[in-house]
Amino acid sequence: MNQCIDDLTIVEAGGGWPIALAGRVLAELGATVIKLETPKGDSLRHVGPIHSDGQSYVWHSVSAGKRSIALDLDHESERNLARQLIDMADVVLTDGEQFELGGDAWRAREDLIYVTLTPFGTMPPTVWKHGCEGVIQAAAGIIATTGFPGDSPVRAGCGLADHVAAFYTVTAILAALLHRDHSGRGQQIDMASYDCLITLLLLWLPKYFMTGSAPSRQGNRHLSSVPWNNYRTLDSWIMICTSTDAQWLRLCDLMGRSDLKGGRLDSLPERMNNVDFVDELVAKWVKTQTTSNVVEKLHAIGVPTGPILTVTEMLKDPHAKARGIVAEVPDNAGGHVPVAGPLCKMSETPGIIVGCGPVLDADRAFITERMLEHKSAGQGKSLNARSLFEMTIVESGVFGAGPFATKLMAELGMNVIKIESPDGDGMRHYQPQLDGTAYPFHLYNANKRSIVLDLKLKSGLKLARELIDDADVYLENLGPGVIERLGLGYERFKKSNLSLVYCSVSGFGRTGPYSGNRAYDTVIQAMSGMMGATGDDLPTKIGVSAADLLGPIFACIPIFAALHHRNRGGSGQLIDVSMYDVCASATQSLWPKIWQGGDVQRMGNQHQFYVPYGCYPTRTGDVFIGVEDDRQWMSLSKLLNVRDNLKWANASGRLLERDIVNSHVAEWTKSQAASSVAKKCQGAGIPASPVRTIEETMTNQRTVERDMLVNVHGLNNGELLLTGSPFKMSRTPGRILRGGPAFNDIATQVDK
């Protein structure tokens, strides 16, 4: 079976989750991914528990389908091999630290794409170099959004930062490859997990931009909708999300409270003012129902809902099985091992998992032979394909999940035409408003153009079809079955525009038992295991719109990969992006414990495998410290002046005495400033950061240095502050040129 990028060779030279995940996605799409390791092997090989073939479950999942070569760069012959690897590669992906491969190599080889993926970026140089999942969440303000009012903030319990950074990095790589198809030139890419997480703060920033003060944490409530919360049923927990007055009125009828209709609660602002009363009404009704019963009733009246599943329950769920969230592949000992299943659901070139994680240095002979073949074949040539700046995307997108994907592609140069109904995208009407348009709309729709078409009219439908027939990409997220009923389904354009890349973004995907269900961000968080893994006593939604953003960030990957395939003579195709798939996959660091018969408990800011890991008190607020290996612990123990406890020298010993280890760390931190603790830890090679508020993140020096805030012209030529682009690329950087489009601005320009 053909795959999108099976003509490419990627050298993955770096440790940690984000780089491993990025390489794994590229391997799924068909690239030959060569994992360059030290003689001791990548650190993820040793993260327990261990599969029966001697490799860790984590290693198999994040390295499935890759090749391994181990080089000792203290020897000249091995350094020569590394140089030959670079010469053979289309892309070098490195953490900028574990291997010194020469960051200027891309200058010597004009067609090489050289990528660094680090916690805080490499340019400009910084002392902030060490990060992990929790530390990046703390530094970028994500933790500040999650948790209940009055309680301490809590980290997302899944691999949010790792997956977001990996997906953005793969998008940047594929965009650079498309540029190379056009120009023959490679480039250098400097990705930072910190930058990537800042882009998730979108709905939390408008109030800050306008008033200088960010919203407070809401627990499981929504910033602007009521009722929207988790409620206890007779047997479990359920998430209910209403966003319209009509949904609330139907819910009133279902609860037997029709007497509430026609009163002040018909208005969303009034429900917001009386949120405690509304939640009490709903909770009283829900607790008399079983979870399955209330889900069935709410689906029947069109109210988005779903059970709050633990990660263990999610992996057993029929929809997870139908969507292939987990795949079984042959291991290295004649058996099988479970790994994360492929995410790229594509009609012509689907993602494929071709094997498990490789044995250390097992592919040296294969790689050496490939080097010789490459030397005789010579360098590749430009295809003289069209650039991204010459390609057009037509979007039928509403609210967040679809529009954010096209916004990212607009950052990278594509021409995005947004089709809106006569009422406009619903996000235009959010609060706060700026010059008659919602501030959030600008954040989700920067760089686009708008055209208003009434798709209920033949004339509007005809023009929409003409636009799509001329487009390179069409993306829609209008809900299950809507696009087909409008006559704009894939089968219509498969015949009229053979090269069209058609992407459908939905909550649960186009197949599986829940494919017809409507879903909002929080419902996906609930059913994917994200919410079940986050918090302490209560399952807690991640404060940022994790599903609404993670899904569209990922959507850029199969779209760009399909364009790469098209440049090589392939046809267009249908892409099925499921927010559920992507969010479920983001919990995969928790799966190994389940595969060995255990269960995953919510651990607040702590970690199931690492100690010390979490928030610790200082005199100026909390600091997040994340020790992920024994070397980092040895460095921290010197700062703590704890030197004589040998049983803490390895991770298993620290896990057994978690509370005692944590008390030593807290005793050391409590009399210092958070910034001082973080600086000492960073200087000793230990991931650490103050737990920043959104205000502190936005004013932080690194945010400014990395251009993660930009001023552009608004609709009335006023100043508009938006988040910057995470795509730091030497030739084709991501750019935010303007805010969201004026309503129907394409037609307005034509009229003029």
C-alpha cells in the first residue's frame, strides 16, 4: 500500500516524548525514520513497565516502525557515520543537546531540513533549557487554567504538552517539505514546546488583552455557557454541555421543569448569573438516573453529553476499539505487543503501523546499505510544485475545531476562504466584542477571508461547489451528516476535483458506534480519558479547550502529507480527523500500567512513574519540579543536601517513599522564591519552572523574545493583540498578518 511520505528519510536524534512522538507520526505516514541513539539507548527504552521481550511498553508505542542505530560519537569512525546519516536524510530532528550534529548542516546542504525541538527554543539563546510535561504546562500558564476556584491549580493528567509540540513539529516539517518541492531548498526549524502550549490559551486571552486580567479557573464549568458541568449519576459521572437557549429549553422539558420556560433563565446571561441554581437543578435530576439512561435521553433531544471515563474504561470502550485506538503488532520475541494505533485515517494513503519499537542498534546493516544506495543515487531534485502561497483552502467551519486548523495553515501561507452562513460563524457572537466582532473569532480566524453563502439556496450552493472545485483543500466540521445533506460530501467532489484533499473534522470520526453523536470539547475530554486522568478527588476538565485545539492541530498533518503525496502524482483523498482519536492517544503514557493489569489513578500534579514530580510551595507561589531520571535526582539531591539515602538513587526506591521524598523537596523550596528555585534547578539540569498565571506567562521575557504576542491591524485599522506563530522557520516562518476577516469581505472587495 502506498503511503504519503514513503520517499523520505528522517533521522531522529534526540530523547524524550515530543521528539519520539513526532518521529512516530512520520513513520506512520511511511517515512523511513532512523532513531540515532547512544550506546546506552534512548531513555524511553527504560521507562517501566517492561514488556516480555525486554523492551518497555512506552518504547514500543512511541517507536513503532522506526529503525535503530547506536553511535558513540567519541570515536571518529562513528562521527563519520553520523555525518553520512545527515547527508542521506531529508530531515534531521534533534533535541539540540543529546547529539552535536552540527546545526549549520542545513546551510551546507541546501535541501536539508534541520529541526530542533526543545522545551523553550534555542533562539535567542536561553538558560531555560530543561523541561518535561508538567514543567512546560506550568511555565506556559496551562496549569493556571485547570482546577476549581479556591483550590490549587492542577496539571493536565495526560501528555498534552508532548503531543501538542509533536504535532506542531510534524506540521512544520511537512510544510517545509512542501516548500522544498517548490523551491528545492531546505531550511532550519526551531520549535519550542513552550510556544506551542501558549497557542492553547486562546479563549483565556481576550479578557486579558482587553483588561489586563485573565479569567479565573472554573473547575468543570464553562467560561460562557450554562449548564455545562459534570454531574454524578446513580452509577458514575456524566458531562452535560449546553451552548444554546434552545438546548436549555429542551433540557427543561426532559427534566420535567417546563415551568422554568418563559422566565428569566431562558436567557444565557441570566443562567450565567444564576449558575449555582441551574447546576443544582440539573444535578438533582441527573442523580436519579443511570449514566446510560441519561446519555440516551440527552442524545435524543440533541444535547451533547457523555460519560466521564477513566483511561482503563476508555480503552475497553466499543468506540475506541472500532477506531483502532490500540493496535497489536509483532514484538521482538515472536509474540505481540500493544501500541498506540495509527491516527491518520486517509482514504488513499492511510497511516500504518509496520512493526514494534526496534532493538538497540538492530538496523546498522540496513542503514549502512541505504547510505551506499543514497551515495550512488545522488541528491534529489526540486519538483517545481506550487508553493503553499499558491494553494487555496475552502473552509466550512464553525466555532473552534475546524477554523483553528485552517488558521494554522493560513499562518504558513495558504489562502483560506471561509464560507459563512448569513448569520455568520457562531464564534463571531462570543464575548468580549471588539469593533462588533468577538475577540475569540480573531484568534481562531486570523489571516483568512470570508464569503457569505446561504447553502439553503441553490445559488449559494452552486457558488460553494464552484469554490471547492477550484480549491486544493476543503475542510468542514459542520457536524455528523450535515455536509452530506447539503450536497457537499466527498463523493460529489471526488469526481469533479480529482486532486482535492477533503478533510472532515468531527468529534468522534466518520465511523464507529458514536460517529453520529454531536460533541463539544468537554464531552471529548470526558470520553477520551483526559478528564478521568486529570485532577485529585474529582475528574477535572483541562482548562483550555484541549480537544477543540489538539484535533485541528493534528489535522494539518494528514492534509500536508496528502499534498506531498499529490505532488508526486497521487490523487486527492478523504481525511477523517476525529478529536476523540487524538485526545485518547494523548493519554498513551498511562497505558502501560493498564496493559500489565493495573489501573490509573488521578494523581493531581504528581506522576505515576516519577518522583519528585509536582508543585512545591515557595514564599512567592508554587514551583513545578519534574525529575524524570536518576541523573536529575542526583543533581537535585545535592541541592537538597540529601546524600546518604542510597535507596532513593533509583526511581523505584523514590516511588516507594514518595511522601518522604516530597517532604524533603518542599522543605527546601518553602523559604525561597519560586524563580530562584527554578533557576537553581535549571542550572543543575533539572526541569523546573514557577507555576505561572496567564498574566505572568504573557509578560514573561521568553514569550516576548519568541514573538508569541503580535500586534496586527483589526477590522477598523485599530491595534489588535494576538498570539504569535509557533512555526519558527528560517525560510517560511509562520506569520500572523491580520485578525479575522470582516463579514463577507470577499464579496465587499468585489463590489468595490
